[in-house]
Amino acid sequence: MNKNEKSRRLLRFLPGIVLLTALTAGVSVTAARYVSRKAQSGIIAPQEFYFTSDLLKEEAEDVKYYIDPDKASFTVQLFNYADSQRITQTEIPYEIEVTNGNASPESGKLSSGSQTTAEITVTPVKNDQVTTVTVKSMSPYEKTLKAVFEKGLGNQYTVEDYVGNAAAVLTMICADSSRDIKIQILSDQITVNQADDRVKLNGSEFIYTSPGLGVYSLILLKSDTSLNLTAGGQFADSITIGGISE
């Protein structure tokens, strides 16, 4: 094949090569425009939002608690986080509504960026009626937390023990929703079994988180076996345990 014939064949293929190059360039431009438009479309992934409480829950959970009738008021805490790794990064303003009672304050804000806790003091006005507390976040999303509170010692406990035992058994019959139960020990000869991961120490009090309606037991360890811890009664959210010798 001579040089002239090679040139003629190259000229026949050249339009196709040019067309293919143009098509490829067009696809690249289209893809670039698509990426650019996606970047500028304003589509933003929903931000993580945590608005929680120690006692208030979402309305669908329909929670109820007993509160100590000897106390004029009780407190509810609000949080802008679920745990140390899950924190709302924007400010959360909220409003509070109480039926059969008053709240102080009646509104507030949870700060952004770090773990923040707000405390609400609720004062019932009629002891023979239940008090409903409702808190609603205003932004960045609306969320409603709610709970019903009844003044009364609606939960029961018993301590089964005998002189000579190295341990006693505390049994709690819980009739309300999941909550922290404070267990105050009056004697340094007694402790709650801390190998039980359901219990944590908070200062001088042990805290047991009740899963809700049900019967639960804890082991009380005695360094003085002459103590008899046998007891029982009703409670709202705290139990006091002491020891008497026989």
C-alpha cells in the first residue's frame, strides 16, 4: 500500500474519530453539569436531632409516674443529646405546658454543640388530680415529649432477710413507667451488689433504672451479719434501707 492510499483511508476514518471525540466530550460536559447542579441544588441531608428527657417520652409511649405526695414539687430534665457521641448541633428552643400545675420556667433553650441539660420545676395545684407535663421543641424540628404524674406511693418494695445472712434480697414491684429509682443506704455495713450492671452509684445513693411495669430484685450485701434488713412498704421513686440488730 502506497503513501497516497494510506492517506485516503485515514481521511475516510477521520470524521468518525472526530464524531466519537465530540460525543465523549459532550458526555463529560453533561456529567460535569449534573455534578455541578447537584452540588448547587440546595439538597441537604437531615441533621441529627436529639431532644430527650429523663421522664418525658414521645406521646405514643403514654408514660405515667408516681411522685412523692410529701413533696410540693418535682423536677424534669431535658437534654439535647442521646449520649456523648450523639449531640444536636443547633440550638433547641422549647415551650412547656402543664395541666393541673405550673412550670418554672415556662419556656427555654438548649444550647448547641455540646451536651446541655435544662431542668424544669413542676408544681401540682391539686393533689387529687394527675398532672400532665408536655414540652414541645420549636426548631430545628418539632418534637413533643409528654408524661402524666400522679401523687402517690404506687410502687411497693420488700426486703427479705434473716440474722446470720450475708445478703438480703430487695424486691421492687413497679407499677409506673421506666425511671431511675434512688436507693439510699443508712448503714455503712450494707451495700448494693455493684457487680449488677443495672445499678450505678451517684454520690451516697445507688440508682437503679427500672425498665417499667414489672417485678425486679437486687442483692444487698451485709458486712455485719447480725443485721436484719427485713422491711417493706410503698414508694414513689426512692427507697431508704437501714439495719437493726437482733
